[in-house]
Amino acid sequence: MNPSDFNRRKFLGVAGATLAVAGFPAIVRAQDASKQVLKIGLIGCGGRGTGAASQALSADPNVKLWAMGDAFAPAITNSLNQLGKFGDKVEVPEARRFSGLESYKEVLNSGVDVVLLASPPGFRPLHLRAAIEAGKHVFAEKPMAVDVAGVKSVMESAKLAKQKNLSIQHGFCWRFAPGVREAYGKITSGELGRVISLYGTYMGTPPKPLQPGMKKPDGMGDVEWQVAWWNNFEWLSGGPILEQAIHTVDKIAWAMGDVAPIAAVANGGRAMRTDVGNVYDHYNVAYEYPNGVICHFGERQYPGLHGEVSDHIYCEKGTVVCPDMPMVLGPDGSKRQWMYRAKPGTEQNMYQVCHNEFFAALRKGETINTGEYMANSTMLAILGREAAHTGQRITWEQIWGANQDMAPDTLKFPDAFPIAPVPVPGVYKLA
């Protein structure tokens, strides 16, 4: 199966056992692998993609940015302008700058060894599957999908990557923050006893919001306009609980040892937004876990109001407070028992740590495959979103058994694609 033939619906349920095993690129198997150049392809050249490229270029002395692809050509130019500081480590002539919805295929065919996937998350399952099929190592930005079909596709791609000995690194960046890692290690190791409850927040502002009254320009296709404003449409972004606040959802999964939850009950809505998009602007979710543990999550995207990203994990022997100034308070929440102290000379930027570890593993010939928990954390966010949208208690089994698929993989810029209505609890149904 060629990447151009891939459709995630065809792939669901197929383990891919008949496909050839690829292994690591020859340059990584070379006698002196540290001196061989790894060629990087960037797919999705917006702010996060440019950041990922910067971190990848800083992670290893012998890498080159070799090819770039984005739905819109100006994004490539803007990204290159920001990456100019890397000098000859950026080698992307016009012939290796590809634009349009099919540009990911051209990047994959350009001779790259590693790809950075940072397009709108509605495209992530398609791009991940194509990259693994093409034999590339992958860094995939969060979230991994926006719907149930997409998560199932990611799980299958992760299985295929294992068969082909290909690495998949993830963009759940807080798992690479040294202080947060150390604090959460006290939870997952059992040092603080069992988790009793958790409260996590992600309260910020909407990225690139549509304004009330904004309409699609005459002569532009529905798909092109929605991709240009992708944060505002659920089939592309998954809504704010996936596109932004999934970091806190992932930390809930982390604190709970990445075990499956039982169910979720939630609410949410659009209190401030009046534009033509269909994403909510706030969610509150209660995740039920085994042994009576309830993990609460609060998210909102309101401009000009109090903002915070905060975790409080209440354990038998203390309370972990993160991510800023990670610390452990006593069981009564008063006396500080521990506080993170950075070791001199150690990298503290979590984005950079992520890429440092990724490229170090590639140089050693070691395979990183975090696909399973990448998919599970994404599904955990979808579970919370769907509980809010339906107004029902949704179980983990129900969400995995759903057939939700928000958009076909074959859309083109000129296509008509009506905006789905804003979900109304009691009316909206989980497919």
C-alpha cells in the first residue's frame, strides 16, 4: 500500500502484518553514526511546527532541515525566516518547499529520514500512517487525532511502526519537563501512596479566534477557509479540550499510571463565543477511575480573564502541585515536604528535552514508540468532550466502541463542507 492510497477507514482493524519490515535508515546503521547527516522534513509550518524544527535542529549537530510542507505557501516562507539563524543546517531550496493539502506526500518522498508532524490535528492520523508506511521516524505534535476513528488509526500505525522498527516521539511536552517529571515520579513510584483525587486546570485564551460576523470570502472553498482558521472547527482541531488543554488531560493519565478510566461526566458550552465556528469555549470534566478516584478537569478559553495551568494531585502521603515550581505539600496541604531544584547545566526546556532524547535514541539505534499512550491520552480528552456534548455519562468501553468520524480523508480545498452545528447536550448523539 502506497501512502497516496491510504485511507484510514480501509486501515482500521488491519494489523499490517503482511507489510515489509523496514528498520532504521542506513545512515543510523553506519559505522560512525554520529557523523552521518539526518535529513528532517517538516509537515505543518506554523508556530508549533517552526518551534519543533528549531528544537530538532538544536538537538543534534549533524541534522539538516531538508524539506517543508504546509497547506499554505506563505507559512513556509515565514517559518524559513524564523529558522534562518541555523545557517547551513537549513537546506530547503524552492524545489523542496511544497504547499497544498497533498504536500505531506511530497515531503515524505523528498529523501528525508525523520519527519515532524505539526499540521492541524485533524490530519494527524493520515500523516502519521503515511509517514510510517514510507519508513520515516516521526515526531508527532499533540493531539494525535480529533475523533474516535482517528485514534484507532493511530493505534494501528503505532503497531505498524513496531513491526518496522520505526520511532514515534510525542508532543505531550510536560512529560519532558524535568521538574514535573521528578514530581510525578513520586506519584507513579508509590512514594506518596495511592492517588485520592486530582484537580487540573488549563485556563487560557483562544488561539486565532474567528471574530463575530466573519464569513468565508467569495470564491473560496469551504475546506480552504476552514483549514486557514482551523482552531475554530472541530473536525480540524478537536476543540480546545484537545488542541490546547489536552496537556492537562495527559497529566491526569500520567498521574493515574496511564490506566484506563471507567467513565466521564462533563459539561461545557459557548459562553463568550458568537462566531460561526462550532467549538466550545469551556469544559468541566469528572473522570471516574478505579478505587473510587475522581479526577476533575477545568478548561476555558476566555480572553482577558484569569489564566492558569495548574495540577493538584492529592495522595495519601502528600499533595503534588505542578507545573510551575513543582512541589509536594504535606497531607494536610500546609507544610512543604519537597521542592524541585534544577541541577546545574541540565536542560530545563521541556520542548528541547523531548527532541534531545528523540535524536539521541535515533543515534543509538534505539526505538522510541509512545504510540499507545499517545492514543490513549487523546481518547481520554475525546471521552471528556463527548460526555459534555451529549450530556451523558460515557464509559471508556463506549467511547472505544463508537464509530465517530468527523470528516473524510479525501477533502480538497475547493470542496463544499458545511460547518457542523454546535453540539447541544440532549440533542447531540455520539456516533
